[in-house]
Amino acid sequence: IPVEPFDLIIFGGTGDLAKRKILPGLYRRLAAGQMPDGARVIGAARGEMDASGYRDMVREALETFVPEEDRDADSIDTFLALLDYVPIDAKGEAGWPELAALVRKDVVQAYYFSVGPSLFGDLAARLHKHEIAGPQARIVVEKPFGHDLESAKALNASLAEHFNEDQIYRIDHYLGKETVQNLMAVRFGNMLFEPLWNAQYIDHIQITVAETVGVGGRGAYYDKSGAMRDMVQNHLMQLLCLIAMEPPSRFDPDAVRDEKLKVIRALDPVLPHHIVRGQYDALGEEPSYREDAGDPKSRTESYVAMKVHISNWRWANTPFYLRTGKRLKARASEIAVVFKETPHSIFDNEAGSNRNVLSIRLQPNEGMNLDVTIKEPGPGGMRLVTVPLDMTFADALGPDVEEVPDAYERLIMDVIRGNQTLFMRGDEVEAAWAWTDPLIEGWQQRGEVPKTYDAGSAGPEDAMMLMHRDHRRWREIK
Ligand code: NAD
């Protein structure tokens, strides 16, 4: 789909996120020949610098964060020529008249708020006060979107003072992943899956987001948040919604988001014994979570596993097991749909029995796989084995398929095109906090201390027990 000319203004254009994700993503679009004529990118941040200083900074960022094989000297020069820079103060008046003079009113304007959430309200108010935002203005905001329901409501209200909901793009980069969108294509573009997509045929669903890194240098910041706020309330919740939602009537932003919202509203409160929280231990020279957090008594979780129920007709009594953590044995994110066993086996016990599992891998190596049971080849009688039916589209579609774009790359272009399907709506975010808040308050009231787990392991022992009690097993993290 063609992209209109645009002005993209990155507030916080000198920050880590801009250098690591936003600018490299834009560069990749340009290198792929997808940048329209008349596109401009304007960095706006606190540091004093001119456009040429900014271009030098961005060149260095591209050299650091874009792999060498993806860099091309001509494309880099063309990209840098699109850049401009305005020093600005979100909390004062400095820089705003200069920005007003620079931004074009007659093209799509995307204002990327790549700054801390405490500045969102200031930026929205000043864009309004200086009459910068034109009729095609959009704003893009990053996580964390609030700390709890109350702060999320306050943030939504501060943006709503000057922008309509259809101008606000709340990014969850998990939604930008190719396989996440492919999940919708597989569910709603095939006859094969949807009839089976319910409590009658699905035993349970597992959602895993495992990281190998610890909280490292941002320990003090992370300690105020924890895995529930940092990962479950947003990323895991979004994945849960897409896997569990009813088919929307159309693939349009509000139809999809209405269905996601219904899932969140149908979530049961989670029983305390259905949640396990953990903190990683020290490993050799590597510090423990509490050392990283700088608080020897910290009760913040770096790991959480939970059993969740969705109270509706489709999912009655089908558990969804969610887990996420830091310093685990591998970096792996996947959704696994584990189907029930066949109701009756016609083979004798020796043949074995297997289940169908549809696994959707988000990282690394995005792809989908369906475990199917077949006869083990050979003359040894009827023995059943599971073989993977690999649905990784890049392999299936051959070498001509366009390289999988990075999530940010896709999402930024969706902002320019004005497509909100893959962005969270304000009411979704609030509903997710309304479900999360009582769980966190419960831990605080009970003074619960997270379990310790070995760094490099699959998580705390109690999380394994959560599954074993139900005669199920977590999938291996690999
Ligand atoms: P950062 O500290 O590296 O950069 C902050 C940027 O904001 C700088 O460009 C700074 O000049 C600018 N800034 C700060 N105060 C300002 C003011 N008063 N007026 C104008 N500009 C001001 O932060 P970051 O890591 O780039 O993160 C930005 C936002 O994105 C944060 O909300 C963060 O939580 C979120 N986020 C970051 C990442 C990441 O990978 N870094 C990932 C997800 C979300």
C-alpha cells in the first residue's frame, strides 16, 4: 500500500529507542525503496545541535544498530538528507516556534513521543498551543502506558484533551511482528482451524516470553515495575487477546479492537495460588535480581507464571498458562495451542499417542509449526510419531518473498497510512490495568515474597508445579 508524503517528528530523537529502533526502521524502509518522495524526519530533543550534528549522530546510530550487510552507503546518504533537528523543551517554550515553522500542515504529520510518559501531556498541550498539529496529525506513544489504572486514565485524559482517539497510536511492538499478524491470517483465513478453536478441542494454551538478559543497568527503574506491569499487562495480554478473540466481522481497526477488549473483560480474577512470582539468583560473577535492583529486600518479580481463565462460551474451562521472565535459559517467545488427544485410540498402547500442537514462534526466527501425528516409517509395525509441519512462510514462499520487516518498521508505516489495527485503544489499555491492579495489590497486601530461581534455568520450581498439578507440562524453553 503506497505511503503518502509525511513529516515524522521524533520527540526524544536523540534517545536510546530512537537510535536503536525508530531511525534504523525508517532507514530500512528507505533502503527497500518504500520511502515516498517528500518524506521528512525531524528529531526534536533536549540537546543543542544543528541538523548536520544530528545527521552525524544518526549515521553513527545506523552503523551501530543496522547490521553491516543491510547498510548501503548511497541509501544512508539519501536517508540522512531527509533529517532535520530542532532543540526543544517539552516542559518550556524553547524550540516550539522553530518546530512550528518547520512542520508542513498539508501532509501527514506523525509525532512520535519517544520520551518518558511524564512528558506526554506536555507535548500534546504544546503541539496544540503552538498550533502545530494539522488536520492529519497523529501521535505515537510508547510503553509504559501508565503504572496502574489510575495513571493510565490520567494519561489517556491528557492526550484526549487535544487529540481524538483515532489520532492516538499506542505502540506494542509485539503486535508488529509478522507471525502475530499471521496468527490472524491462519485463524480467520482457513476453514481448518477455526471450527476447532474452542474448549471442545483445545486442551490448553501456553504463552511464553522468555529472556536471557537480566535487568542490568535499569534495575532501579525496573524494580518499581516488575514482570507483571512490564510484560504481562501489555505484551502477553495482547497475545492472549489475539489468540482468544472471536472472529471480528471485518479486518478493520475497531472491529478487531472491540473483540480484543471483550476478551480482557471476560478474564476471571486470578486465584493467588494460580500465580507464581520469581526473582533470579546470582550466577558466578553475574549479580542476583536484588543486587541488580539495588535493594536487598526487593519484592518485585523478574518472573511471573499464571493460569488464567476466560469466562465465555468458547473458552469455558480451558486454561491459558502465561509466563515471562528474565535471566532464563533461552530467549524465546512463543504461543502454543495444545489440542486434546483423540477421543479414542484405535492403535494399541505400544503405538503411543500424540497431540497436535500449533506453535507460533515470535522470536527468534519468527515462524509457525503444527505437530502432526503420522506412522513412523519402516516395517516395524504401527508406531506413531510426531512430525513438524513447518508453516514458516519465508521458506514456503521461496526466496522472492520480501524480507520480514522489523516490528517497528511496520508499525511506523501503519501510523503514516493511518491504520490503527495493530495499536492498542485507550479502553483496551484501561481494561488490562483494571484486571492487573487487584493482582498486584493482593501481593502487596499479603506481603508476598517472590521465589528465587536459578539464573539460566526455566524459572522457579513452583511454576513447574503449577502445571504438574494439572497433569500438564510447560513446553521447553529453547
Ligand atoms: P532516553 O533517556 O534514551 O531518551 C530520552 C529522550 O527524551 C532524549 O532524546 C532526551 O533529549 C529527550 N528528552 C528528555 N526530556 C526532555 C524534555 N524535557 N524536552 C524534550 N526532550 C526531552 O529514553 P529512551 O530509552 O529512548 O526511551 C524513550 C521512551 O520509550 C520511554 O518512555 C521508554 O520507557 C520507552 N521505551 C524505550 C525502549 C528502549 O528500547 N529504549 C523500549 C520500549 C519503550
